[in-house]
Amino acid sequence: MIVKAQPGESTDQIIKKFKKLVLQDQLLTQLKEKEFYKKPAIRKKEKMAELRRRRKHHLKRK
């Protein structure tokens, strides 16, 4: 990932741009997911739990 600095831009602003790009790209979340191997059954359970959470949240909003 490359962040180009504009003339007169401080290092803090450049770091802020970099962090924003990393969050938008979801790089850190992907790395955390792939850090350890998960069995397919565990992945399926987590996926179903996430779906339940989303449905529950969606129903509360109505």
C-alpha cells in the first residue's frame, strides 16, 4: 500500500491517510482472520452466529 505525500503535508497527516486506507481495505481484519487455522465446522458456527446477530439487530431497528 502506497501513500503519496503532498508538498507541505505533515507526517501526522500522512499516517492518518495510511490508517484510513488500511481500514477501508480491511487489511487488518483479514490478517487477524488468517492468523490461525480454523476448522471448517468452527467457521460455519461463527458465520451462523454472525447471521443471527445481524438478524437480531435488524429486527430491533424496526
